[in-house]
Amino acid sequence: MDGVTLVFGIFAALFGLAVGSFVNVVVHRLPEGGWRSLLGRSRCPRCSADIAWYDNLPVVAWVLLGARCRRCRTPISARYPVVELSCSLLFLWAWWMQPGPGYSPALIFIWIALAALLALSLIDLELTILPDEITIPGLLFGPLLALIAPHLLADTWGARQLAPWIEHERLRALVVSVLGVGTGAASVALIRAAGTWAYSSVEILQVPADARPRRLDTYLASAGMKRSSAEVQRLVEDQQILWKAPTATNPVLVRDTAQPIEPGGELRIRNEREAMGFGDVKLQGAIGGCVGPEGSLLAFAVASVLGALLGIANIARLYVFLVQRRRARQRPRSHRIERRPTAWSVANAAGRLIPFGPFLAAGAAIVLLNRREVLSVFAAFSGLHG
């Protein structure tokens, strides 16, 4: 590595640290206050003291301050330097994978995409949401990238298969990007719909003949039901409750929480559990715009593999919890000194919600930077070439 290349690499890493610091701000402020909340100086969340520029230096300030606020000495989470270092490594990886030591418009756009994917992953892990402030502009980012750096999409397998008649490189890349948006969003939307249907269930409640007439919300809030007024209101608004009167043949849709509930009637409540949020649909559409139709499917495949590996690890963790709990119960009571897993911890290990957004983002980053390598791996199983 010559001196010029080393300088470019160091700058890429340092620039990644600075952007990583901004990603921390986005993760902390954007979900609650939108883009406007990003304006203004950083403040300590505990004492509200303004943070000086020298206390905002990525990683270095955290180390020099001993991971504490300079004024109130409140501990500063290690997440901040970890995010900054992660962004720096991603930027360095993207720079290393491009041809030539310098910077190109394509690399700048790839850096923006990586920073957005990192921010979305962190927000989804913390709040299980993917903010529209990032995902919706992301749907336009891919087509814009196709116009600025058409070589990223114009010579892909998808371009050769889906748009071989288009000779103009930018136009071909733009068409492939738009097709990628549609393919990515549609594929995840179909999986989301199928998963939601599979995970949903219908609860049938027979109203006892000796029960006294009550309103729907009052009846469902009674002992044994314990559904809050807000939950009942949401179910009614989402058209999830059907009511069959004692003399009726068919159930009718409940449109008001004040619906009279008569003895001998029947309630049918649809408990709908979303397999994925709609934010995943928009995110995968944005990913498809950047990597094209086949790149979108590759990214989803990589995300599925990563998610499956975590799922297997979670099952193994559950198995260990269950074994520890069984062994603890088999010991004499006088020997049960150490803390054993509780029923709550076991249930939490079994049913913990795992957001899929971080896996989609990881799959997108891998395909965006190592498209040919990923495609060559899957080509062995699918018979594709290119």
C-alpha cells in the first residue's frame, strides 16, 4: 500500500467516525422529533448541559472523559463509540471494495446508504420501528443512485435479463432500479401478508345465558377478559370483532364499543399478529432500488440466513434455560443456593420479539459491497450465472 492509498484509507475511516457520531444523534432524536429535532447542539440527557465540541470527538472524547458526562458524571453508554467504530469500519470496507484509491460519486452514495442502514438497524432494535423519515426518501434514493452511478446497476445480471434492449446506460440502470423497488416491496409485502394470516387467530367467546346485558367495552373489561378500553377501541376500529345475537343466524361487524352484549350471544375476536411491520416493506423497496431486482432477492436471502442463525441461537438459549430450570428443581431444597432461571425468563427467551429490519440492512450492505461474491454463492444452488 503506497502513501496516497494510506491517506485515502485513513480519511475514509475518520469520516466514518464523524458520520457515526451523527448516526448516534439520529437514533436518539429522530424517532420522537423528526428531522427538525436534529438541529441544535448536543446536550447531556441528565443535566441538560451543552456538550462542547471537544467532548463530542468520536471515540476519543468518550475515552478521555472516562465514559461520563463532564458536568454531572452520568455514565455514557458504550453504544456511542461502538456505533462510531462500526460506521468507520463500514466506510472503510466500502472504500476498500471500490476500484482505485480515490473517492467517486458512487462511493459517496454508498456511504450515505450504509449510514442510513446503520441508523435504521439501531432504531429498529431499540424501538421496533423503521421511521418513514428514512425509509420513504430511501425509495427515491435508489433511482437517484442509478442516475449518478449507473455502472452499479446497468451491468448486473438483472439488467441483462430484464432490460437488454435498452442501450443507454443511465436509462437501463434507472429502469432496473425502479423494478428493484417494486420487486423488493412486493416480495416482503406478500411474505408479510402470508405471515400475518398464519399467525392470526379467532377467539370465540360464548356469553353465558345467565349473564346480565352489558356494553361491549364493559363486558370485555370484566374479570377473565381484562381488555382495556383502548384495546377494545382499536379492535373495533380495525374491524376485528363480530357479534352474533342469540336469535341471529350470521354474525355482524361491531362498529361501536357501546354495542349491547346480550346473554346467549357470541363474540368473535380476531387477534391479528403482524409477521412484519410495514416499515420492512418500505425498507426492502428502498434496498431493491439500490441493488436491483435480483440484488433485492439476494439481500433478503442473506437476511433470512442471518435471522435463522439468530433464531437457532435463541432456541439453544431457551434449551439451556429449560435444562438449568429442570436441574434446579431436581436438587434438594437446601442446595438451591444459586439463582436459577425463572418461568418469566424462560418465556421471554422463547417468545422474544426479533425485529427483521437489522437483518434486511445487513443483507443489503453485504450485497451492495460484495454483490458478485454473494451471487456466485447462490448461483451454485440456483443455476444462475453472471
